[in-house]
Amino acid sequence: MYIIGIAGGTASGKTSVVRKIYESLPCEKVALIPQDSYYNDNTGMPMEERHKINFDHPDAFDWALLTRHIRMLSEGTAVEQPTYSYLECNRLPGTIHIEPCEVLIVEGIMALYQKELRDLMDLKIFVDTDADDRLVRLIQRDTVERGRTVEMVTERYERVLKPMHLEFIEPTKRYADLIIPQGGGNEKAIEIMQTYIRHRLCPGD
């Protein structure tokens, strides 16, 4: 199994990069593990307290479960990936069955944060996008998909997202094997990434 870690700030374009990897490989050969699915289980915590959780801090993630699942998949064992609701701020009862495959993508804002998880990766990618561009994308996404106002998004960005990015996400760029500026719009960088991955999987092609 070839394990790829893709990190980058919120709304940096990680999803676009993941999609382009999918497009370059047969769909049955690649699986995705979103780090967002591995937020801590907050069952039993009142909703008021859940809304106070800093979901952009490393402590918000269940690192032990995420790392165990990646290790199990690399050893050929299927896992039940948790599902997470942003509206409930908690895991949902259902899971997603993930089978081992040739390529596994681990994607999330802190995918490169923990050394134990990084050590399982064969290729580490950081999607690097200007802060202003990320804020614009964030406003567009959260007002449409998460029912937030522009004021709510910008206030949260200044209070939480920006300082957490500078403290915990931006520093992980130094662990990346490949940095993709401007996310999914950087066609040349993505073409290089696709060519490299295909070569590693099919060296004779």
C-alpha cells in the first residue's frame, strides 16, 4: 500500500488535489481517509459545551484511533471509519467500511502534524494557499454549506482559524515532500504529483 498524506490550511484546496489524484488512478485502487472523520467522540457532552470545542487544535482529534486505522489498512485489514456531523459536533452512529487498496490518501488540516502518523506515509504533500484566498473560499463554503453568516465566518477566522493555522498547521509544511502552491489550480504542480505517483505504482509504464 502506498500512503499519501495531504495537509494544508482550511479551504486551501486540499479537496481539489485529492480529486485530481482520484482522476489519475483507477477508482478501485484508491481510498480516502478524511481526518475530519476522526474528531473525538463527544457523546455525553452537552451541545453548549460542544460548541466551545476548538476543532482546529490538535487535541480535538482522536489520534490513537486514526493512527491505528491507518496501520491496520497498511497491514491488509479493513476498518470501519467513523462519520462526523458538523451540525451535531459529534460522531454519528454509522461508519464507512474501508478496504485495503493500492493507494490510501489521508487528508486533513493536520495530516502531517503527528510524527507517528507521518512515519506511516510514503508521500507527504502540503497544499499552500494565501491566507486571503483561503478566507474567501471559507466564506463561500460556510455560508452555503454550514448556514453561517459572513460575520460569523470572519469572526471565527480571526479568533480561531488564523492563530491555530500559524501555530499548528503552517509549521508542518517543513515535513512535506511536495508543496503545492494555490491548491487545485496549480496544474503544473498537480501534473508532477500525478506523474510521480503513477511512476511509483507502475515503474515500468
